[in-house]
Amino acid sequence: MSGTKIKRLKELKKIIARLQKHGEKIIFTNGCFDIVHFGHIMYLEEAKECGDCLIVAVNSDSSVRKIKGPKRPIVSESDRSRVIAGLACVDYVVIFKENTPLKLIKELKPDILIKGADWKKKNIIGADFVQSYGGKVRTIKLAKGRSTTKLIKKIIERL
């Protein structure tokens, strides 16, 4: 079932156009989601509450390496995307290879763009574009002390 939520950009554009035509609000967020933890779940559940259809763009393996370094990701893009797609709050997942999701944001034109509160709104990739057509940009407070990097360090300490 969760595999059917994973879409290519072309197919996702058609789905979004249909949903928006019927007045549904499309929410977009993105991330590496390398080792999914409590903070990710809280973030995605809160994001879903902001609209009707939550699209999560997952960084490809090559994109994660560029952002996080050569030892990441721990979990492959196919596994990470399946895990995210398996969450009830997530409607669709798309994998992107670029360093940023700007191309996807421009193609999909979501109604609401969401990032964690560790991002200042003025620095959120695609914020200006989304606001240019009347879309909203929101930030969500992150779960304190939860991160994949901290989780990896904790695992290493306990080995």
C-alpha cells in the first residue's frame, strides 16, 4: 500500500491539479528522513494538520551525501521513501536528486510550504515563489533534542 503513495513528478503534478481543482489545500515539505524518529513523526503529523494533502519530498541518496557528508545516508532512498509513505499522515512521497527542492516546488505549486522552525522564513527554499502566487509559508517547532545526528551518536556511544 505505501508503495502506491510514492510518485514521480509527472504523475504527482496531475494528482495535485485535480485536488486543487476540487479546493483541496496541498502541503509540501521535504527532508532527508535518514533514520525516522519521534521528531519526524511529530513534525509530519503537525504539517498534515495545515491542509488536506501532504506531499513529502525525500532527498535522494546522492543529495543526502552532498548535504550530510560521505557517510550518510544510513538508510537508502528507496527504504526512506517507503517508511515515510507508510505514515498515515503522508499522502504522497516524491524523491528528488537536486540539492534543494526548489524545482519540485516550482513544478508542484503547493498551497502551503512547511519547514522546521530551525529555518527562518526568509531562508526557506521556495518561500518567495510560493508567496508570489498567494501560497503560505509556515514553520513547525521541532521536537526538542530529537535529530538523526543525535540518534546516530547515541547508538555509537552504546556500542
